[in-house]
Amino acid sequence: MRNAFVVCAVMASLALGCASSAPASVLEQTQRYDETIALPEPDLDGSATLEETLVRRRSQREFAPDELSLDTIGQLLWAAQGITDDEGHRTAPSAGALYPLELYALTDSTLMHYLPAEHRVEQRTDTTTLPQLRAAAFDQQFVSAAPAVLLITGVLGRTQAEYGAVAAELMNREAGHAAQNVLLQATALDLAAVPVGGFDPPALARLLALPPGEEVLYLLPVGLR
């Protein structure tokens, strides 16, 4: 099994090749996003109970082709890392409240980077990355078939300064907390969603033009049922 996984990783890397890099026009910019927009306020009074949502949650890999609204994307982003009090605490727990996670939403036309403190996104036009996710995720077709993919990334240095050798483990646990929030929120909104942990992190970092020191931890394809 391990050998097969390694072979898949190598094949994925070869398939991406030079095409795995973000456009040079993005890589060469100091400011990598064209605009910042406010998201609609999150809904804090949903109709589904937590117990109903837990019972209904399932990993689903088939999605309707319809685009998700900005309201829906904003609600999913908030569920993962939204601010929940005046002290800046978020929907997912974080060791030492250091918050190493970053959150992105990718569609067939746009890459959005979530700014929790303002419940806004900075975004840029991107029509090429979503189709390439399939190769970076070891040819899992459903990844690129979803109308939106949330990506959880981490900046290890934020946690490492305080927690040293255990920082990576703490950051990965935090990514799991945030991912489960997204999955439960998607279920409450009657969306299909699935967590994906099989992918090539360096290839995805190049695709997204992530800053140095930031790595992809989780993919969450989401769409209408």
C-alpha cells in the first residue's frame, strides 16, 4: 500500500510538471490579490440541530454543477475560522490561540483567501487551478468536479515559536477541528462535501502561489447535491 502511494505521488508530480506553478504574473507580485470584498454576514440561527447534523453527515463525492453563492461560501469559511467573540476567538480551537491556519476557497473562476478578523476575502481571478487539483490529488476526479474546494493551510512558525517540537502535531489537529466544522456546516446547508487528505502538498503550494512557510493540510470539495 505504501509503495503504491509513493508511485501515485511521483506520477502526480510528473503530470503537473512546470504547469503546477501559478502564473508568473501572480508569483512576481508583492500583492497577490486583485481586490478585497466583504462577505455577507454569517447565519447564526440555522434551522438544523447539531444532533440532526451529526446523524446526517456523510462523505459525498458527487456534486451538482451549480455554482455556490457567495453567501454559502462565506458561511463555510466562517464555520471553519470565523471570529466568535470580541477577543478574537474562532469557531475552531487553537493551541495557545495562535491560529496557524489559513483558509482558501477555490472555484472555476476565483481564488479567495479568507480574512477572519473582518469576515472578508481577498481574491483574484483564477480559471486554471481548479482543473489541476485532480492531478495534485493523485487523480481523484471528484476533487476537480466540485464547484468549490475549500483548502486549509497552515503556517507552522506561528505555533512552533511557542510549542516547539510538538507544533506540527498541534497544527494538524487544529486543521481537523476546522475541517469537521466545514463538514457539519455543509451538512446543515444540505450540501455534499468530503474531506481529502491524499494530495501532493508542494504541488498545491505552487498552484496556489502560497507564501514561503505555508503548507496545504486539507482539501474540502463542496457542492450542491
